[in-house]
Amino acid sequence: MDPHPVSPSVRRGARRRFTGTLEVRSFHLANGLAALVVEDPQAPVVAWQTWYRVGSALEEPGRTGLAHLFEHMMFKATRDYPDGRYSEILEGLGARGLNAWTWLDETVYTVAVPASEVETVARLEASRMRRLLVEEEPFRREREVVLNERSLRVDNDPDGLLSERLHALAFRVHPYGRPTIGHAADVAALTVEDCRAFYDRWYAPDQAVVVLVGDLGLDAARDLLERWFGDHEPSGAVLPALPPEPVQEAPRFEVIDLPVTTDRLLVGWRTPGMDHPDVPALQVLDALLTAGRCGRLGRRLVDGGLAGSVSTGLPPFREEALMELDASARPGVSAEILLEAVEDELSRIAAGEVTSGEVARAVRQVQARTWPPLESAFGKADFLGLYQVVAGSWAHGLDALAAVARVGVDDVARVCGRYCVPARRSAVGGRAPDGEAVSPKLRRVPRPSGIAPVSDRRVRRPGLGRGEVVLKPLGGATAVLGWDDALPVVHLRLAFPVGSASDPPERSGLAAFATHAVLKGTRGRPREAFEEALESLGARLGVSVDRDTLAFDGSCPSGAFPAFCDLVAEALADPAFCEEEIERLKDEALDGFRAIREDDADLVGIAFEDALYGPGHPYAAGPVGTEAGIRGIEPADCAAFHAQYVRSEGAVVGVSGAFGAGIEGRLERLLAGVQGQAARKPLVSVVALSPGIRLVLVDKPDRTQAQVMGGLPGSAWGDPWRLALRLGTEVLGGGSFSGRLMKEVREARGWSYGAYAWDSPRRAGGAWRWWISPDTHQALDAIRLVLDLVEAARRDGVTEAECDQARAILVRGAPFLQETVSRRVGLAVDRALTGFDVLADVERLRRLDRAEVNRALAERLTARRHLVAVVAGAELAKPLETLGPVEVVPWTRVAVGAQAH
């Protein structure tokens, strides 16, 4: 395709303030293509999103899944690029976020590239908008991929099964009741002609909105779109009116059997589309119910001993849809008991049993989860595109956020009584056929205290330039500071150089458990009061623990940062570790094991690492530990771990955002209660595999799809082969469509929705692994294929072209590592904590040659000394024995621990 001269027919649009000093500028081309542009020069990158106003709701009955299947086809050949190298070209430019998704009301294509490469994106996007080659053979292969994806996300996933059934129960006429991924029989019956007709009607400039955010000015964006899209003909298609759903007059409830260990509950209440004036109050109600630890339903169900987890959500839809609740029961609790408790709590709220403090806290929680995503170019584009296409105007998003701040007690009670009532409710219970027949541990349920949120303090600007990142000594710790006032939020990361490798063998999981326990109350402030004080600030505070490090991660409104730091300091200096809270945390951790076993992807990962490292190795159980280890933990164990390891010497504190002056003194006070040198444990020994292929089959009956993870010992932090192995692994199966695994397993055969390989370096030796998810009848062939590809990489190495492509993917995308101030602070924190210098790695990758990469592959990879873990039914054991000896493990015994056997 040749570029076209700029036409004077571009229609200029409005401009409006967005975040900070940024503005949104809009315009239309004469053919109807709409554009939103935000010029943001904080980093030399541009996020490009193309939003089409078509989703699965516009499909005809019997052709479900067409919109989603066609989304896959958009990555195939065009008339201008008949070799179908769309993804490979963009990945070679260093693209990030190359993806797409289909939902009920929209289909979206996303990518971000260095700003210098944005014209290539325009050329490719324009080509596939109206010049796609929709051909029979690629269509058939991609249809197989989609059927595999359905197996992954629905047929073998309890959450997917529940969700599909709930929407079918709630919507008997409206197409929102049909699954976006499609019914399997419908997908199998789709034809290439269906795709061509769909493409001709909906993939046209008058059906699309292009959102551009980053280092690109308005004039350049307008010229770019006119040059590449200006001659595209509009389709003239008009969004049809969807058939209205009849008024629901009575509650609906049904129960289905699921492969779970305790009952599940999924509930949906009919609520209005996202442009309705009641939505801000519903968002606050959603936060009041389950945001943070203080949500009313979290207190009632989780703290009360009825549920292991509960969450609610208000998804954004164009028309009336569902506000959803998802809960996982504790042993001995039925879905019906959960539903009764939920409806009782909602009736209390509708009756006005809500305090102003609760509502103010919920308002801040809504704001707290809205602002952070807007830091990145991608997050801004997501926000703008969603509101423009689904709600009708991107500005409605800002108006809705402003409306949230005005929501009061009466508004919350009103919308709860109007929408969250039995007559508008549909619910599906997932029955655990072999659930434990025991009585639940019912506990006192704390009622809201009515603590009012603190008022924001005025922030004085620190002596730092915007975007500047500095390191400062903080006693024996290090402070990393990055100031940015574009959004009214501050991020905190407090990290320590210790992780689960320090766990005693008989207390596997202690590091993660004790670190979480720090946030369960102090000697002067019980857990409920601590959590309410924290969340009243609009703050979030969580814990992340891996094998070698642990961290407290949080954020809050900028004016609340001093009070937030005071609370964190209190938790660090004086954690209560009271027996009642330790027992409660044990129950939550044991619920976590049930959740892991019910998710096949999590299950195969745990099984793989258990087998790779072997019994007794500190890396084996991972941060979650084992059930036996968790059951044995006492308050004294938590106190001892905290006193030994959570010490200021060697700690790193990262702060980014709109913090105020005097930050160094505040951080010194933050660490005052944990002064001292942490205990040190010697490095663990690196593992080695015996010759041959060893297989572990996690027996989970009635699986139609296998989860497979294979691999061998990987890199240590100081491994001289680490970077060369990383580059070679990118060729073999990095997170892109350029990898050999994706080309052979997915693209050529359609055997798995994804096929990836990666190396996870750790202080004393990580894990190199690959992952696929084939149907069970294809599992053996798929495993053999991957092993052959691994062996070929070891034996023959990679080509110069492959090496250049992989290097480009890793190096040319380096600007995204520093796109935002918070990312730059994060890099500096990791460098100070672990010695990893990601930016220095980028420079070393530039200089790596193919010979060094091939030496690393030859040295570190082999399919003849390999571990393969599989989650599938026991009937797969016999075929797998053709590869090597197979150990069969019942799925309920993974991560149990030796003490429980």
C-alpha cells in the first residue's frame, strides 16, 4: 500500500483536560474514522489501540464465537503482507502489549511501540482494517486454537463454567446471555464465509475509534491517520437494536456439579449500562461490599468463617448487564448458606444500615483503583477507548469519577434497594461432590466502626524535579525516590533481601505467612481497627513474597501519605501476632491451597517445582509452602521470623508519585522500629536432574484438556550463561508469536492456545521451563513435539535471523522499562535489593552474538535430562510411559507436605 496525500477533509474535534496537564484531542476523518489523541512526552513510546464497535452481542444465534474467532484472524495475512508477519514485524520493533480482546460490546486491538516506529503500526493497522486475506486453511487452524482456548477458559475451568451458566440463566432473550468465546458446537460449525461477511460489515473506518497516547503530537497523528486510512471506504453498517430482556420478576437459582473441593457461588444482579447516572453509586456499593479487608461481605463471609474468598464486580457494558458476586465456601458450607448471608447483608444496606464513614471509605477505594492505571500510556488508552466506545464519550469517564466523590449514604442505600434485590437476582451454585462433611468455624463478625476518613494534608513539593529518580542512604537501608505530580497518588514499596528459602523445613510457608501476619493488627490496634484506619485513607497495602525477597507494596492518595506511613511504621514496629488472628490466617492460607488445586494452571506449576527441587529443598514448596507447614505455624514462629529477617540493614524503600517535602525523615521513622542486621542463611545447593525424561502426572479426573509444564534447572543470578540463555529462550518460546513453540504448536497445528518457554533466575538457581495446554488426546504428540524442539535448539542452535529478531524484541522495547516514574523507581529498587541491573542487561544483550547464544543452549538445555509435569486424568499415564517413567499423584495431595501423609 502506498501512502496518500493529506486531505483537507479531516474534521477537527474537541479538546479537554484529562489528567495533570494532559489534554485529550479528538477528530474524525471524512470516512468516519474517529481518533482520540493524548500527547504525553514522558517517555519515547506510543500506545495505539483500535476499538471496533462490534462484539459478541451482535452475533446471530447459532453463530456464537464469531466475533472472537475473527479477532484471531486479524493477525493473519493481508494483501500487502501475504506472508502474515504482522506480529513478527511489530515484535521486531520492540513492541509491547501486542494483543486483542473481544467482549460483548467491543473488539479491541492493542500495541505500544517506540515513538519512532508508530508509522509502521499505522501501515499495518490500515492494511488489516480493509485488506485482510480471510483464507480457508488459516481459518481452520485458528478455529482449532479457539476450541482449545474454550477448553482452557470454560470446559476445564470451574470459574468459566459458572460464568457461562450464570449469564445463560440471567438472560434468556438478550444476547448478553451467550458466551463471547462461543458454544463449542457453534464454533466448530463456523465457516470462512461467515468470517468474510463479518469482516466486510464491521471492520471499516466508520466502525472504529483509534486511540493514540504517548510521544506523538496532534498534527502528526492527524497526518498519519489521513495518510494511511483516508482512502478506506466506510461500510455504512448501523448498530442494530438488541432484543430487550423481559423484566425479571422472581429470583433464579440453580446448582451444577463442579470439580471443586468446596461449594462455589456466583450471583448476578441486573444493573444498568455504564452511562446510567446510577452507576457511580453502584461502584461505591461494589467497593463497600468487598473492596479491601473492610468490605461488608468480606467481614460477613470471610471473617465470619463462611467463605474463603468473596469478590464483587461491576463490569462495563453498553446495556443492562450484571453486577456479579463470586464466593468460595469454607468446608461444610453450602452455596445456599452463602446466598442467604449475602442477601441478608444487602437488605441491611438497602434499609439504610450504612455509616457515612463506610461510604467515604468506599469512595476512596473506588478512586484508589482508578488512578494508578492512568500512569501508563496503555492505561490511559484503555480508559479513553472504553468510555468512548461503550459509554458513548470518553469524557463520561471523568464525569463518572467526579460523581463518585459526591455519592452519599442515601445514594448507596437507594441503588442497593433498587437493583440488588432477589427479584433481579440470578445465582448459580457450584456443588463440590466430595466436599468435607464438617461444620464451619463460625466467628464473631465485626460491624463497621464508622471511623471517618482523615482529611488530606496539603503537600509541599520536595526538592526534586518531576520524573527525577534519586537514591539516598537511609541508615543501613536505601531510599529510592521518584517525584511525579501528574496524578494525586503515591506508591510505596518496602523490600527486604529474604524470602521463602529461609523457611524451616517443618514450617514451609512461614516467610509469606509471617509477612502477611504483620498486617493483621498491632499491640495497640486490633486488626479490624488497623484495617479500617488504613482503608479510610483510600490506601492499599499488600505483601509479595518469593524465594529470595519479600516486600510490602501499597499506594494511597498523596495527601494521605504521612498518615499511611505512620500506619505502616506501626505495623512493622509492633505487630501483635495474636493467636486468634494467626488461626484466622491459617484458614485463609488453607483456602488458598484449595484454590490452587482447583486451577489446573496453578496446579501444574506447583507440581513441577515440587518435583524439580525435590523434598527438603528450600525452593521446592515455594512461598505458599505446604498444608503441613502452615498448620504447624504458631504466633512465636511469626514473631521470631519478623525479628530475625525484617530488619532495616539491606532494606530498600521505593517511593514514587506526588509525595511531599521531608520524605527522608518520614522514611527514617518508617524503619525506626525494625533497626538492625537481618540473619543470613547460606545459599541452597543447585539441583540436578538424572538422565532421562521423568514425568509426574497429577491425576485429575474428567479433564478434556491437559496442562503441561516441562523443563530443567535454570539460571542463578550470577550465572555467566544467564543472558545468553535468555536470548536463546526468546527464540525458542518467548512471550511472542516469533517463538518456535508458538509457530509449531499453535500456528502450524492449533494444538494449544499458548506455547511458551522462559527462564526464572533465582539467587541459588532457578527453573527453566515451557508450558502448553493441549487437548488430552493431543497431549502426547504435543509433548513429543516440544521435546524435539528443545533438543533441536540444543543440537543445532539458532539462526542469525532468529537471534536478531529475539535481540530486537528484548532491546528495542527498552523504553517501556522506564515509561513511568513508578517503573523507574521499581527498577532502581530491584537493582539495590538484588544486584540485578535490567538496563545494563539491555546493553549486554545488544552485544551478544549468536555463537554465545548457541553455546548457552548447548550447555544448559537438553530433552534427554528433562522433567515434565502434566495435569490430566490417570488414563494418560499409559501413553506417557512411552516417554519415560511416570509418577501418578492425586490432585488433592499436591502441596500437602510430608507431615500430612
